[in-house]
Amino acid sequence: GRVAPVLKQKSSRTLTARVMPLTISLDAYASETSDASRSSSNDSFATSLLPRNDSSDKKLMKEEFVWNSSFLQMVTLFLVMILWSADNMALPAVYAEIAQHFQLTPGDLGGLGLARGIFESICALPAGFLADRLPRPRLIALGCNIWALGLVGCAFSPNLRWMIIFRAVNGVGLGIVQPLLFSLIADKSGASGRGRAFGFLLCTGNLGQTAFTACATAIAPLQLGGVAGWQCALILISALSALIGLLVLLLVTDTAQVEQRKMLDILRDETPRLGQIFCLPTFLIIIGQGIFGTAPWFAFSYLTMWLELNCFSNAEAASIYMCFNLGTALSNALGGVLLDVVCRRFPDHGPPAMAQSAVFASIPLFGLIFFGLGQGVHGNITDSPQHVMLVYCFTFFITGTLIASTMMNNNKMFSDVVPRENYTYVYALDRAIEGTFGAFGQPIVGWLADHIFHFDPSRANTLSCSPEDASSLAQGIYSVCAIGCVICFLFYSLAHYTYPRDRQRALQATTAKSQASKSAESSDEQSL
């Protein structure tokens, strides 16, 4: 009777002794797990309260800052292009009022365009050398203020002679800015999107030119506070140009390293680059076509005056010319995107072919404008005013859309055949040579209208419209346009043979330079 309870009690104690350690170990494990989870939770909570110093977050923030800064800089450069384009057409937009104010002929007005074009071209090349000594944004800001000063001088000139002098000063500023602006855009955009970048740059310039020329033409015959409307328009563009120059100085940075060298050292060291550029056949072909192809664009400065002589009011002429500028803006925007697509599919022949198509379309379209559309609203007795305006606006818009992509194609081809460090020089040389010879297009139109096609300034400056003098001016414009476009088309034909070879040569040189740089970096790492 005593053995069974004893055995039972003993076995119970043994089982308890065996189970107790397991229970304790399980409790300890649960406690440790709970403590660990609480510690982890507390650590994560504490970490969440601290500022995040993760390298990936820093990198993301840095990339976002760089993108925002680059975007702001590109917007500022686009604003420069808007004012540059507006300044270019500021005086031509009010040629009719200037002619009436000073009793001038188209030949006299041609002197204004010639002075601007020559001094713009002369100052383009020195700007390339100065860019090696001074930051390009600083030079662009200086150019903006110089052209603003020249335009104010034009507004208050007492006679034609002083206006020509101030227009030359205006050209100095324009010449400094353009090659530096193009080289900055090329530096800040990748090779695959460079056509799009130049396209949108020229598009914004055309849109700005559209707005300012429409405003200038519309207010030109008015009197605002005792000041002529055309003078107010020039003052407005001058003030905005100075403001944009200040923004460039504050917001835009230069990607190139400025070398602290004397100017004579820069001239001695960098002049061989000009020789290298002149050895490129594609460069010579583009310059050759530009000598003749730029002249029609200088001749187009008379379009607003021609419209007013052809019996359109100032507001109607401004609306029609606005359609032309909107067409050129659309041409550059869509053409830039199309150029990148075409270059991926036809890298060797795409840009020359697109340029040829634009030049070829110019000849029949301007023939239609000058000789096929008839007189304007106030001289046309067969069609309704609304119909005449619709036909003119549509024709000018289509013309601008189809003919305005040549500069964008030229800039793309330049950037494909020269090294990055030569961008400023190639655009400066292009501006210097093309602008100098192309500037003669405007006085040639004036001379042809005055002496060959018998333009009568006394009649043109006294009547509200003069279809006979409009016809004389149209023949002068079209003569320069047709001859220039034919020669331009032939030059672009030669580019089909030279551009592929020059592009491949530049691409191989860039690849070799990149590989040499990488091998040098790897050897430095191994030595360390």
C-alpha cells in the first residue's frame, strides 16, 4: 500500500523536474524574443525620428537639384533667344513708319540691315576667343545690354545716319550673344537630343518674335504719351533685354573651364582650331550655302512693309506676319523632333535631305505669295475682306512651316562634325561669314526695288497703300529669294557626300578620346 504512492510521487517529481527546464527555456526564449522585438521596434522608431542620411537619398536629392537647376538655366537661355529674335525684327516691323518719318526709300532702309548684319558678324568671332577667358553667361549678359543700348539709340535717333550708327551698336550685342548661346545649348544637351534642343530653342525664338513684332506693328502708328508708337515698342524690347541679361548673369553656369590666360596666348593657341574647322568639307559646304541662303532671310525684313503697301492695315499686316512666325515656330518645334527621328534612321543623309526640302519649298511658295494672291483687303474689290485675310494667313503659315528648318539642320550638322571644345568657334565662324555676306541681301533688295523695278518713295510714303510700289518691292524680294535658294539647294546636294565621312571621323575621334581617358583612369587606380 505504501509502495505505489511512493513510486507515483517519485515519478511525478521526476516528470516535473524534466518539464521545468523546458518550460523555463521556452519562457526565456519568449522573453528574449519579446525583448528583441521591442528593441527592434524601439530602434526603428528612434531611427524614424532621426534625419535620414542614406546615401541613396542624398544622391536622389542631388539629382533632383541638378535637374531643377538645369531646367531653370535652359528656360533662361530660351528667354535670351526670344529677345534676340525680337530685337532682330524690331526695326523691320516698323520700317513703313520709319520711312514715313524720315522720308526714306527701301534702299535707305537697307543700310540699317547692312549695318546690323556686318557688325553682328564681325563681333561673333571675337566672342569665341573671349569665351576661353571669361564665362559665357557673363558675355551673354554683356551682349544683351549692348544690344539694348543700341536699340534705345535707334528709337531716339534724329536722322538716318545716327540710326545706322546705333543699329551697328545693336549688331555688336547680337553678334556676341548668338554663337555663345548656341554653344551653351549644345553643351547642355546630349547628342541624341540635340536636334530637339535646337528645334525648341528656335521655336521659342520665333514665338517671341511673333508676339513682339505683332505688338510693334500694331502700335507703330499710334502716339503714346507724346512718343511715337514705334519708339515705345523699341524701348520695351530694350528694357526686357537688359532684364534677361541680368537673369543670365545670376542663374546660368558655364560647363566649360575658363582658362586664366592672356588674350594673346589665347589667340596664339586657339587659332589652329580655326584651321582645323576650315579643313572640314562639311563646314565649307554649310558656310557656302549660308552665304546665299541667309540673304533671303534678310530680304524678308521687308515683308511687313510690303503687306502695308499692298493695302493691308497695320493690324492686318501684323496678323499675317504673325502667322508666318507661328509657322516657323511650329517648323522648328516639330522639325527638331523629326530631325532626331530621321537621324536615328538615316544618320548620314537625314539632315542634308531635310534642309534641301525646306529650301526647295521656298521658291514656289514665295512666288505664290508675291504674284498669286492679289492685293490686300483695302485694294481687293472682288473678294470679301475675311476671305482675303484667311487666304493670306493660311499661305503665310504654311510657308513658315515648310521653309524654316535650315538653321536647325545646320546647327545639328555642325555639332556632329566638330569636337565639343570647338562648338563656340564653329558657331562664331558660321555667324561671322554667313552674316557678313547675307546682310547684303537687304540692301540688294532695296537697290533692285529702287533702280530696276522703279519704286516711287514719294507715292509710297504719302498714300495709305500703293500696289504699284508693293509690286516693285515684291520683285526685288523674290529675285534675292529665288537665286539664293537655288544656289543653297545645290550646296546641300554636296553635303550628302561630305557629311557622312566627317561625322564618322568625328565619332571615331570622340570614341578614341573616351577610351584613352578610361584607360588612363584605370591605370591611375591600379597604381594607387
